[in-house]
Amino acid sequence: MKPDVQYSGDLNISNTGLKFPYKGSILQNAITVLKKKNPETKILISIGGGSATLASWNSLNEAAIAQFIIDFGLDGADIDFEPSDPKCTFNNGNVSCQTDAQFLDIITRFRAVLPQPYLLTIAASGIGAYGQGDFVNSKPHWSGCGVTVNLLLSDVGKTLDLVSIMAYDVNQPPYNPKEALKAFQSIYKGKVVLGLEVPPEGAGNHTLTIQEVDALADYVFEQRADGLMLWHLQKSPGGTISASNPDAELVGKEICKKFDLKDCKASVISQVSS
């Protein structure tokens, strides 16, 4: 959903930025069916993304988004604030970004219209906790490093329910998702999950393998983090599906097994979407 959404409470999704090929009433019904089938599943609307401009965030319409969440029976919002160049600077282990004030304002406004028990989460840049403390020289290092640091160190950041690290699409090697997880845990004591992307990644040349899924799942346990996030269920790598070229189904089942969840032999995608 775009930050400057226009929504008047009539289930009309035409001015929301959502690209579903059907009416809002059908979407609402699908959410109802999914929740009935999986009562413990939480469903959030994602706001922003890499294509959202700062101008659209400047015109944030959090009241309309909150009304949408209520009307569609959702559980909260996931804020995906990805400024193209936050112009972060670094000094003696401290980070300062030109977008810090705006990021804090965005989360403050959303928490005001979505009080708990509504969930408020963020999808955080994979290098968003670099440039500070023991991670001042973590690589890659550019002006986007540390874009999440001051939010997570603030009282506003403490109101978040979950941080999902987008540990992928990092253009410049070397990049270590394990190091990224430790960096976020050094400044944020709430729930943190480590994100994986079904290959191929949108940026960079990394290809996720099942061996890596296993290693990262083990590391999540070791660090006492809160899980793995998968981007995304509809994605396929093309070519022959294998442990070295897995699709979302193969990755999802592996995560299911590593975390000892139920029904891991069943189709992950069909469990969610049918």
C-alpha cells in the first residue's frame, strides 16, 4: 500500500496502491476465510517499499490506512520505509541520518492510530543497524548504513512489535546476514527475525541455498532471535528446482522442519492461500 493512500471506507482498493486483480470485497472475504482456517495467523498490510518516494511519505495518510485495517479485519501494519539515500554520517560509533526525524514521526503517527493490540512492525534494511558500536566498520558501508539505528534506540522504537531484517538485495559484497542479525540485536531488545529471499535476489548476485537456510535457522536459535522471514511465497527462481536453486515451497518446507512446526510435508503455499 502506498503511504499517501486514498481510501474512504468503502472497500474500494483502486487508489490504495494494492494490485489485486479483483474487488476489495473479494479481498476482505479472502482474509476472513484465511483467518477462519488459521485463527492464530496474523495478517498485516505492508506500507511503502523500495518504490515509495519521500514525497509519498511526506503525504502519509495514516488515518486512512488505519480505517482500511479495521474494515478488512487486519491485525496491523508493517512499515517498509526505504529512502533511496538517507545520507547517514558516522562519528565515533554514532550514526546520524537525514531521514531520522521522518522515520520517528512515521512510527509515532502509526502507533497513535494503531494502539496495541494492533501490531506495528518494520521491514528493516539489511545494513540498517551498521555504522554503530561494534558494527561501525561492518560491510558493505555506504550512506544507507545505520538508517534504522536511531529509531530503534528511541522510545518510539520500543513500541514496535517486530523487526524483520531484509538480509538480502545488498548490492555490494561482502555481506553477512549473521553479522546483520547481531547488529540489530545490539540496539533492539524486542522481537527480531532474519529475512531470506527466494533466488534470484533483486540486487546483488547472491543465491540462497537450502544449506544456507539450515545454517541461518541454526544461527537464529543460537542468537535466541525470533524466526525467519521469507520473501516471497509467489516467487520462483526459474530453471530446475533443487537444494541449490530452491523455490518458495522448498525454502518454506525447510524452515518448517528446522523450527519443528506442524504439517511440514504439506504445501506451504496452499496452507496459506487455499
